[in-house]
Amino acid sequence: MTGVVDAEAVTKRYGEVLGLNGFSATFGAGITGLVGPNGAGKSTLFRLLAGQLKPDVGRLTLLGHPSWGPGEFRRRVGYCPESPALLDWMTGNDFVTTLLRVDGFSRAEAADRSARAIAEVDLTTDGNRRLRVYSKGMRQRVKIAQCIAHDPEVLLLDEPLNGVDPVGRASLSALMKRLGGAGRHIIVSSHVLYEVERLTDQIVMIANGQAIAQGDLHRIRDLIDTHPHVIDLESSDPRALGRALGGWDHVVSIEFPGPGQLRVLTRSPDTFYASLPELVLTEGLSVRAVRSADDNLDAVFRYLAQERR
Amino acid sequence: MSISAPRYVQSTVARVGRPWRILAIVEREVVRRATWGPLFAVALTWLIVVLETVVNVYFATVTGGSIGAAFETPYNSVIWVLFLLIVTATVGAGSLADDIGSRSITLYLSRPLRISDYLTAKASAIGTWLLIAGVAPGCVAAAITAALGYVSASAALAAVAGCFAVGLPTAIFFTGVALALSSLTRRSLYAGVGIFGTVLALGVSVGVVAGITGNNDLLYADIATDVQSIGAAAFGLPSPYPTDPVASTVVLALTGCVLALLAWWRLGRIEVVGE
């Protein structure tokens, strides 16, 4: 394997709890999204890559170097941890400058780079305030500033948009795209699928400490679509609607969970959504609402996790 | 013509050496610990040492007493050790524990920094505070007495050397204690209590046991006896203490180094685990 990150059957335990459980994946060039629900093992993987945890079993390399422990190759890596812990007694400028000096930049060069990085994340006006008074979003942004200030080749961004306001999200997403477009390798984690979708098509899905899918986002979606989807409908006459839908061969089952409600299990959600308007019009049926209970990341993971069992 | 994806190459900027990288942490760490607790303890130490020394030297010159004894007086008292212990506990307890507990240690160690560099920085910061509290006031007092014409410049310089002879091994010892105990916990309060408890309990218990058994070698484990013994020798006085000053110096410095090594060993095995 020759990726930026190569993981071979990496297992990490915290006592009785499994952080990673035989995780294997290769992260290549460009932006890769690491997607998984809370507790899936994303942060464990990042901490392993940052050299803060040691794999119990397996092999994990970053830029061809074993991930555990220090090394000069870390100059080429920027790490934005999920943890909100910062060096709170410092100002934003001092924080970034100090870490740049630890990286080996001279005092003047560090101050110059710090000012540019702080400006990149729109914190210039707050740069001289102490970190302890920063909001969650500002803390996220200053973490990203320290991560990009030394121009690293690889960026490890653990939930970087967590707690950032919508405007901030848009500007940080644009920044990540720009950095990725310039050839940097970016590994960005999130438990919100659409955030990652806006950044990249390259996805590694992680659940229960294992990589459950890897590759192009559309292929993963296709994989999910082979499983029955749950679609909830509301109608003034759910029985009539149910009778009409029962004639479709891709509909697996129909339930009536409550008054005016209908739950349909279908093998082909795309066909269902495409055909439903015509059915409603031709049969004169009433449909007040359509919701897909499976149109979220939890459902995706549920499907993929079931697939692996 | 071919089209290929861009490949990023990090710009090459001259980087400074490890000592400068360590200095970046030392500077911040020294400033970080400048809170009311340590500042108060340092101010009191200065007040006691400077006032006591200047007044004693003045009276020694008036009465024809021993100048060395006058300079040695602050180190002859348990108070000086106690104040250094307070400085150690307030400055050093959180040195590693705070960073490990909050996981901000990740921000340092995910960079090209060895654990030994990080520990050197932390030790230097604690050591700086201890030297400011333990050595500097004696030196300033010597300078004041010389400036006031109570003693000659050479006598003042000898007193400065004496301050370093007592202060350096003591600072090394306390730095090692702070690093070791701070590396054992994620809470600075526990480390602070540990520093206080260990040093005081050791001093009291070996004093009692040495008194009962008559084995004075045990007193090497009592920091106050070591300091008093070194102090007497450093200022050219006959030592009334049962420990050998050279051996006491070695014990203090060596113990500090061994404890710092213990912290290094411990840090190398610490994993920064989430909550």
C-alpha cells in the first residue's frame, strides 16, 4: 500500500472498550472524508495518526512512517484535534505563533505566518483576545489556523466544522477545498454526511471501529440502495394509498403505524419517488407528506453494518 | 500534453534548531505560571531572604561577626525550603498534569518535538521559577550589601557563589519532584498535594526514624538537612549537621535527575485518551 495513510487491521482498545477493531483502509491523495456516527472510532484513528495513541494490533503509517511517537515527518502534518482543549491562557495570535515556533520557525517568520493563518480563518479582529473567552466556533477556527499555518502537506481535521456557525462553515469548507485543490492531502472527519459530501466524493465510512465502506460516495450510495428503504407517508386515506402501492413489485411491505399514516418498505426508493406523483394524480389519491426515515447517516450505517454481519 | 492532479510540495523555509523550539515552550510556560500563588510565594521568599541577609550582614559588620554566617542565615532555616516547596507545588504541579488532563499536550507532541524536548522545556520553566525564588534573592542581597559598602565585592561574589551552591541542587531536586509527580496524574491538585505530602512526610519520617535508630545516613533523605548542610559549607562555615555537604549535593542533584527520568519514562507511555 502506498497511500498517505495506510491502515492494516489496526485495533485499539481502551480497557474493555474497542476504539478501533481491525480497521483497514488506505487514504490517498486529495480530500478524503472519514464519516461515521459518534463513537465510531474517528477520533481514535486521528489520535493514532497524531502519534498520541499506540495501536494495540496492526500497522498504521502516515507518509510512510509508523504513526506512533514523534518524528521529523510531523513537520509535514497539520493536526486539528476534536478536543476543545487549547492553550487557554494565550491569545489566538500567541497560540499559533508559539506552535509555529515549536515547529522550528523563527520568531519573525512565526509571527508573520500566524497573522496570515489567523486571517485565513477570519479571526484577525479577535487574534489578540485570550483563547479562554473564544466561542466554540472561534476555537474551532483557531485550531484550524494552527493546523494550516506551517503549510503542511497532510491535514488531519477531526470534526473541524463542529460548533461553527453556518457562515463560518461555508468559509471553512471553501478553505478546505482550496487547500485540497492545491494538492494537499486532507483527511476530514464528520458525523454529518452532507458536510463531507460538499467537500469530497472520496469517503471512508467507519462504524464500530471498522471501515465498512470506502471509495466514491456515489458507489456507496448505490450499495445502500440495494437494501430496502423505509418511507413514511401521510394521507387522508392511507388504506386506498396502501392498496395502490401494494401493486408495485419493489414494495416489500406496507404498515399503518397510526391514523393517517403509512409506512412503506421498498427495494427501489428512486423508482418509488419517481412513480409516486403519477400514481397520486392518476388514482386521485391524497398524500400530505412524504418522509424517508432512511435518508440520514444513521440509516446508512445501519444498513452497512447489517451488510457486514 | 498531459494533465495531472497537483501535488503539493511544502515550501522550504530555514528552521531553527531544537534549543530554540524548546525555548518557545519555556517562554510561554514561565509566563503561564505567573499567577497569584507562585508570585506571592516568590515575593515572600525575596522579602525574607533579602531583608534577613541585608540586616544580618549589617549587624555582622557592626559587631564584627561572621559575614559568611550572615549570608548563610536564610538557608539555615526550614522556611526557605518551605517556600521553595510552595513555589514547586504551585508552579510545577500542573506542569504536565494540566496538559495531559486537558489533552493540550497533543498540540505539542503532534509536532516534530521529542518527549525529551517537551520535558526539557517544562523542567526549564519550573527551574527558572525555582532559581528566581531560590537563588536570585540571595544574589540580589549580596549585591545590595556590596552596594551599601557593608562587604567587599569579592565577599559579595563569594556569597553569590554560595547562593548558587545551595540553590542549584535544591532547584534540580524540586524540579525532578514536580515533573515526576505531575506526570503521574491528570489533575494538578493531586500532583500539588503529592509534592507537598511526599517532601514533608519524607522529612518528618526520616527525622523520627534517624532519631530512634541513631542512623544519621537516613537524614540524606531529608531535604532540609541537606540544604542546611550544603549552606554551611557553601558559606565557609563549620557544619553542625550530620550529613556531608558534598554527598548532600550529589543526593539532591541525582534524585532530581532520576525523578526527571521517571517523568520521561512515564510520558513516553502516556496515551492521550478522550473522555
